[in-house]
Amino acid sequence: MNIIEALQDQNLFGRLFKTPETWAAWHVYLKALFALPIDDRKERSLLKKATGLSKPPKRPAKESFVIAGRRSGKSFISAIIAVFLAAFKDWKKFLSPGERGYVFIVANDKAQARIIKNYVSGIFNSSPIFQRMVENDLRESIELKNGITIAIKTASYRTLRGYTVVAAILEELAFWRSEESANPDREILAAIRPALATVSESLLIGISTPYNRSGVLYEQYKKHFGKATGPLIWKAPTRVMNPTIDEEKINEAIAEDPLAPGPNGWRILEKISIALFRLSWLNRLSFPSAWSYPINLKIITWLLWIRPEAPGLFYISHSSSGKR
């Protein structure tokens, strides 16, 4: 069973989605990630816009970096991928007798870790099939009867060494901060990649809203976007990944941010972001992105006072990704 079949199965993940059609863009990403067929014309069009690739990948990705807006469903999809890899893929050939394999989800902080842990626990409690897979549901991990543990960690390279890691999902890595290191994203990658290297079919995913022109996420995007070799890079604005955004949620985001521009400024930028994403020449502009966009849009965003810490259009897309 592949991940799309599992998502559509009402005895598995299917029951978790009230409006599955609103997750269509994530389905395309997952098909690209696991090298599943992408034959639909609209799906191929989205693939090209979001990855810069003219053809679907022929092999499952070893690494992938997702750049998507706030409230687009990233954490829930991270939990789905983690559960699928832990529960439905056979890792026994890579493990010694009695050895446990680990699927790591690395969160920015304890609050984010709790959210993701709740997602993972909720999935395993959602159906009898999933419930029967669980051996122990602990505070920061879930041990499965097949010898795989899903462990939710905070962003510290000191806690990640010494494990056999079959998959790692790095949540909001563009925002990682640490008193232990000036570059926690690089330190954590340096700790995780050797553990992943011992498992030939392992998977590393970095998934985040963009922040600034530095760090692993930005470097991977600049180096690999639109290239068939290397990590699979996916970037798309929130309204593409979560079409349920409404005006009320955008207004809430404005009210919560003391440095935000006025409501009209946010709405103008949101419309620009979506319009440019849909244009066929999007990939030549490498837009929308928090890192590079045309000079005329730089002027627009400057006039509307986009905060320098988060200068891109992803920040404005703010809506709940749940309950859909």
C-alpha cells in the first residue's frame, strides 16, 4: 500500500479528512516525494510550479525540503508521513535483532513538539487498525510493535545522536534557535545524516515557512529548486496548499502582529502571491519566496511595510489548517 492509497482508505487516514479535496496539493507533493504516478494535467501543472520540474520524479526522494506558508497543514502532514513510514514500511532488513528504528520529528520548541505529538497520537487513536499497532504511547514518543518508534524531539543536536534513524522530519527548521549553537539547523543535520546513512531507504524531510536568506532551508532551495537530481524542493503559498483560508483568519493574523501593515496591504500582497504562483513564468522568477522576488514587488512590499525579519509573501497567509 502506498501513501495515497492509505490516505484514501477510510479505515486508515481517510477518516481524518473532512474535506479531502482541500488537501489535493499535498497529495501531489506526496506523489512526487514517493515517486508515484502523476498523470492528471492539473497535478502536473502544480508539480511544475511548485518544484520547477517538467517531469515527475522517477525515484523516491532521499531528501526533500518543503517551503510553504503558515497554516498550510505542514505539521499535520509531517505527522501523516511519520505514521505512514513507521507503520507501513518494513524496516526489518535494516535492523539487527532487538534493535529499534526511529522516525524522528524534530520541532522548533516544546510547544510545537506537543502539537505534533498530539497529531501523531490522534492518528493512532483514530481507528482500531492503528490502535493495534501501538505498544506504548509515551510522553514524547510512540513505540510500535513492529520495532519502530516515532520520537518527537526539540531542536538540539545533543539529543539526536546514537540512534538508528530510518526517517527524520525537521519541522520549521528556518526558525530554529538554540543557546547551544549559532547554527542549530546545520548542527542537527550533521548529527542526523550519519544515522540516516546506515539505512539505504531512509528519508529526510525539512519543512518550514521561510524566514530569511540564510540557513539550510534557503541554501537547499537556491541550490536544488527545479533540478531533477538532489533533494526534492517544493515551494507554494498557503492558499495553494490550504484553499480554505478565509478573511476572518487573515484579520486575526493582522491583529496578532504589532508590526504588520494594514489590512488592505496584506490582502494586496496575498493576491499578488497567488496570481504570480499561477502564472506560467513563475519559475523563471523563482517566486513566490521569502528570499527572491522582482524589484517592483520589493518596492510594493517596502511601501506596505513588510517587517524585515519575514519579508516574503508566505507570512501573510494565515489560516487554520485543521478541521478540513
